[in-house]
Amino acid sequence: MNKFKTDIVVGLEIHIEVDTNTKLFCSCPTKGSEEPNTRTCPVCLGHPGSKPVLNKKAVEFAIKLCLALNCKVNKELIFSRKSYFYPDMSKNYQITQYEIPLGEEGNLKLRDGKEIGITRVHMEEDPASLIHPSGMQQSAYVLVDYNRSGNPLLEIVTKPELGNAEEAREFMKQLITTLGYLKIFDINNGIIKADANVSIKGSDYTRIEIKNITGFKEIERALNYEIARQKSAIAEGRKLEQETRSWDSEKGITFLLRKKETEEDYGYILDTDLVKTEITKDLTDKIKKDMPELAHDKIKKFVAKHKIKKEDAEILAAEKELAEMFEKVAEEVNPVLAAKWVRRELVRVLNYNKKEIHEIEIDEKHLIQLLKLVENKKITENVAQKLLEKLVEKPFDVNEYVKKERLEAVSDVSELEKYCREAIKENPKAVEDYKSGNEKALNFVIGSVMKKTKGKATPKEVNEIIKSLLK
Amino acid sequence: MRTQDFIQKIKSNEIDIVEHTHKAIEECKKLNKEYNYFNAISEELAIKQANDIKKQLKQDKNSLKNKKLLGVAVSAKDAICVKGIESTAGSRILKGYKPLFDATVIKKAVEQGAIIIGKTAQDEFGFGSFNVNVGLGFEIPKNPFDKTRACGGSSGGAAGITQKASFPHIALGESTGGSIAAPASFCGVFGLTPTYGRVSRHGLIDYGNSLDKIGTLGKNAYDAALLLEAIAGFDNNESTTINEPINNYTDSINKKRNNIRIGVIKETFRDIDGKVEKNARNGIEKLKENGAKIEEVSLSLPVKYGLAAYYILATSEASTNLAKYCGMRYGMSEELKGNFNEYFSKVRSEHLGTEVKRRIILGTFARMSGYRDAYYIKAAKVRAKIIQEYKRLFKKYDALVSPTMPILPPKFSEIEKLSPLQNYMMDIMTVSPNLAGLPHLNVPVGFEEKLPVGMMLTADHLEEGKLLQIGSLFDEE
């Protein structure tokens, strides 16, 4: 009966809001006014007589994801009505896919190469959003905002093949990376939500569903909490029952929504307001042709072609823009140097400025100029770091700037010696300490030289000169 | 006056359109007091449209010369949305609901110069064969030939006003399982249900999405053809519309055609009122006199299983379509009390009629897990077989003939005695072409006890032209 190999078994049902301009079945914009109930029309409000018309762009996006996840793409796109009464449902049924999903039998690889099976990928419409003015469990009433109603969603259902919370997080991260490459998801504003099925060996794998988890960081928190809760329940000798729980991100806990006595009955029927859409080979071929290189291919290529470390390649490939920047820079300068500067220094400066790579104005030309100077020892790394910080604020011609500000590295040994002699003279106490055995005191003298050269000397070289002068 | 002559007189200013429309509205009001044909009379809208036409006639007469419906009064079944005019599909739950948009058929008719005079009475959400299942607080329309009898349903008001109006008028009706043919038969008018997808359903309040068809009712085949010509065609707002060219249906009227092949469906003459049979046979005789080749055919599967398959599919779809009426956003509401389940249950319990509740329960049952395969899925398979059987016959025949209704227009007192199943049995002739999405036309073939009898012609998909051509043999002129 024990069909699972791991102690913890997790399966995910992920909902992604795809980044189309208009909603799935009407022409209301998916972005714009945040004023509640302004981006609505008779279709997404479920008015009598309104009829849905399928957004072709959303279908293209969905096929892209299916292909990226190695799914079999079915030849016919049909929609069904999933019936249940809930205030966020404008029609009290959701248009979704039931019998035949768009994609089936796919997979996604985690970083360590473990393959996670994907059962299905299907399209559906987003319900409206419910606003609980004084918290979900306390509010006496809810407000409904239909701006989101009818937004296109893709649902991805994984096999229960994730072995722990970290793998679930990793899966979500890989998925988001893929979405970024496909340009079908707004990484900054788009919503990605997951419901997780979690079970542990101790309860004989009693399935417990956690709803309402947003983002990949939350998934790890929620699952860690839930796994610990289940383990301690078993340790205390309590029995676990099949149930549905909700994740409260603020409190960091899961709480019981309902006991699952029976499977919900949604009374699915076809939505005959929407005709069958044929997914032709021509269409999938065209989409295949336009598919970008995905993270996995990039990593392989970076390691093989550019000979950089796999770890660096993974970090670079995790973000499409970063990977593309690296590729362009690596064409012109030493790839190892390029990798180091793109993944460490650029990311550091971006994080410091709280900016995303697509928000800054510099392009590969600036980085190439900068790194060529570093590569040829024309400027020190120290200077280069400061220049990069300035570049992120506002781009400029690096070569001209270095010339104008006289930032070239001091490489003339006699000139460096001159500065070193001065520094020794000015810091007799430190010199004395060094001579009496305190190695660290030398740093003070080196610092003084660095100050004199405004960082244009390399500390290693200065260190050597001072040591030889004090012999 | 024939509609085509009337339109000429409007174009040549022999008739003042505004004056005419005022008179037409007054007549509707008067008739309504006696017969209950309207749920709403759109006087203000009609007069405005008439004034617009009058102004345009003065300014640029030429721009109106190709308008197919210039000045013609058109009524719309209540389920067809008219912007700003209360549209309830005959249900109290939609009381007060004024659509934000015009149905495509309204938009198209108005573009051709039609004047929208009001929303006609119907069974609540189209759920009935006699138009006695009206919503709570609505009046039952009365047969134009005998006020103690039913108009037929569900487009009862449409058929009644078509028979009664003394002014040129054509009605927009809607059929899911026979809701145009049945009342047309009982009221003695021509009722045309086109091919599924020929006319846009955008703006039609749904009963069963895979079955609903907007059609036309007129005093003669020409009128029915004229309005169809204006409203048919592909619609970007409605995915199931067929992207095929529209024929000039009026050109088919009274056009000679030789070698018409007619199949008489023998099963439909079993167990029917003898007076209905006699008149239907007379109709067939008339076809023969006009040179048609008549043969008896069997259509056993549709007659045997059509009704069951229809009621399963239609109620399944209806039960999802009606879920949206929950007292939020539009229509009737109640005091906000209790949780959402309690709230919407109260709204629906209070404001939906008995037949509506019955069909919601039937439809919800038929699609429940555990029963879905036995009912919903099986019905869908039966439907596919029924279409095949029809298609086989249309290789040999131009049209099939049957009586439209098995009985004469019944008295209200007789209807009260019918069980729900006996009620559903009334649709035995009409459900199958509806299930198959085939165009069909009721033609009045005679009178019996001063009550009209109708005969139904069914043709292959998109053969409305053929249907109207054959049907025009029954025009009185």
C-alpha cells in the first residue's frame, strides 16, 4: 500500500496569472486602475446575456508553458463549467478545463536534476477578489472587487513527488524562472499561488491540503510549519484526518478550513458558449520555433562554452535578463571575470539600490568597457566597483570618465614607492609596532597609501613594496 | 398592409412614422390589458427611434433607402436584452434589471430601421410549452382566438401580438426546444427557428446555451424572412455564430421550385388529436398540389429518445446558467442576513417560480458525479446520433414534415390537470430539430373549432431559404 518512497510527500497545485493585456473571455484590461470594480464589463460581471469570447493570446501563452514543461499538448481546447456558489464567482460557476486539459504528462527539473512530474496544465478564469475589512476570520462582511474577475490563469498540477519543503520552494523557483524566460508572467506584479497536498509517513500518508499560499518563499514556510505540525501530532499519538487547511501568512500557521468527508461535487458540464478550439500543428510549430532558450539550456551552455562554474551558471541563468547580460559581456571579456562581475557585483549594486535589472539604463556596452579596463589592469577592482555603482545610477562613457577623473591604476612602481615612503614617514608608530611583531599594524600604512592614490593602487602590490622597504 | 408596402410608404413619406408609432404603441397598451402580451412596452424608446427616422428622412432620405425594416415595429421576447429597458426573461428574480447593452439582434434590427416596441411575455426563463409558467407577479398571455386558452410557449407573447397587431409588426422570439414553433402554431402565425449559430445569442438571457436560438415570428413567411435577413450572421461577441454568408431570405419567398422532395415523419402522426392530423394532412396535400414529391419516412430514434435527451441537456445547462441569479449585483435582493449560502438561498427561494426550481433540481441532478455518465454524458451521445439520423434523411429530402403540436390550443383549465411529464410530452415534435440545431418553420395550415392548426417543416442546417420558400406556399395571398 505504501506507494511513496520519501517520508514526506508533497504535491502542488499552482495558479499563475498570465501576463496578457486583456482578460480571458472579455476585452477588459488586466492592468490599470486599482480603484475597485472599474475594470469590468457585463462578461466578467456575469451579467445576463453576456457571452465569453476566448482570448487567443492567452492560449498561445498557455501552449508556451506546456511546451516548456515538456507536456503533451492536446489537439482540442474545450472549456467546462465548474459549479459552486461563492461570492467571488460572478456566475457561480468558473470557466475552466476538466475532461481534457491543454497539457498533460510533463515535468520540470530541479537544480540537482531531480525530475518532478506534472500531471496537467490547464486554463481557467480567475474569480474576483474578496476583501475582508477586518481580517479573514473576524470580518462580519466581505467586499468584492471584480477587477480581477476573468483574468487568465494557468493551473499546474504536479505529481506528489516533492520530498520536502525545500524541494517545493525550489520547484516554484524553477517554475518562476521558466515563466520569466517565456515572458508570459509579470515577475514583479503577477500573482503565483499554490495549494499544497502534504502527507507524512507517520500518518500513513493521510492527505492534507493547504490552501492560499502566495509565492515561493511562503511555500517553504507553510510546508515547514505543516510538516512539523503533522509530525508532532503523530508523536503525541493523535490521528490525522483528511482535511483542508488554510495558510495564514501573518501568523505563520495553518488552520482548519473544513474536514474532507466527501470529494466536492462540482457538477462539471461543457461550456457550450465556447466552441472547440483546434490546436493545430501549425500553431504549436510556430510557438516552438519562437521558444526562447530556457534556463536549463543556458546553464549547460555557460559551463560548456564559457567554462564557468556550474554554481555561477545557475545563478546567472535564474534570471533571463542577467543571463542575457552575461552572454553579451562574455563575448568580449574573459567569461570567468564576466560571470563574477555580473552575478556578484552587479547583483550587489542592484540589491543595494533595490532595483531590478530591467529597471536600470546601463547595457552590456558599459559593462564591457568597465571590465576591459579591469581585465587589462587599467583600473583597480576597487575603482571598478565604485564606477559600477555610479553607472547604475546613471550611465556614462566609462573610458572617458576614467580619463577625465584620472582613475587609471597607479602601476608605475617608482611612483608607488614614492607614496609608500611618504606613508612610512608619516606613520612611525605603526611602523614600530610592525617591526616589533604586530603584522596587523601594516594595514594602517597600506590604508594611508590607498588614501593617497585614491584607490588607484592594488593593496597587494602596496603591501609588497612596503614590506620590502621595511626589510 | 403588407410590410414591404408599408416600408415603401414610410420611405416616400406617405405615412408619418411618429404618428404611426404612437398609434401602434396605443394599440399595444390596449391589447396588453386584455391579452397580457407584453412584460414591458418601450414607448419612450420607440418614439425616440421614430423621431430619429423622421429627422433622417428629412435630412438625407437617400441614406435610408436600403433599410430593410424602416419604421417596422419589432417586439423582442423578454429574454432578449434591450439596453435600458427592463429585461427579466419573465422572472421576478430579474425584476428591475436594465441591461447595459443591446443584444446583437436588437442592434442589427435597429440598424435596419426597426422600431423596438417592447418586451414580450414568456414562460419564466423559457421553461414551458404553454406560457403558463410565468414568473411570480407576471400575467399569463391569452390566446388571440380564445381568451380561455393558452398562447403556447415559451414565446407566447411574441406569437400573440404577431397575430393580433393591426400594424406591420414582426417578433423576435427564441426557441430552446420548440418555443417559437409551439406558440406560432397555437396563435396561427409563421414561426421560424433558424439553424443553431445562424443568429447571434449575444444579449440573449440563457436557457440552454447549446440549444438556444433566436428566431422570428411574422404574419407571413415574408415577414419572418425579412427580420431573419436583418439579424443573421457572424458576431465577434458570440463564439458559436457561424461564419457563413447570409442569404437574401426574402428572395426565396414565392419563388417557384420544382421537384421539392418532402419526407412525412410517420411517427409524429401517432397518438395525436385527430383534428390536428386532418389539418396537417391537408397541408401535405397542398404541398403535393404544388408539385412536391411526398414520401413517408421513419425517424424513430429522435421521436423515441429526443425528448429525454433534450430535457437532460437543457436542464443541465439551465441549472448552471441560472446560478448567477443570487441577489448580488443586479435583480432582486433581500436584506443581507446570515452567511452567503443562506442569503442566496433565500433570494432564489423567494423569487424563482416552481417550474424554474424543478428544472434547476433536475439539471443539477443530471450532472452530479455518480449520475453524470448515466444522464448528461449519455444524453450528449444520443444527441449526436439524432443529428446523424436527420443528416441521413436530408440526403434524400428537402424538408421533413410533422404536425407542430399534438393538440389544439388547450384551455387553461385543461393545462392545470397535466402532470409535469405530460407537459413535457407536448414538445415531442419540436424538441428533436431543436436538439439537432436544425432550422424549422411553423406554417398555419387551417382552423378547427375556430382555432389554428400548425404544421412544421424542418430542413437541413443553413437551409432557411429552402424552408421559407416551401413555407411561403402557405401564405394567404
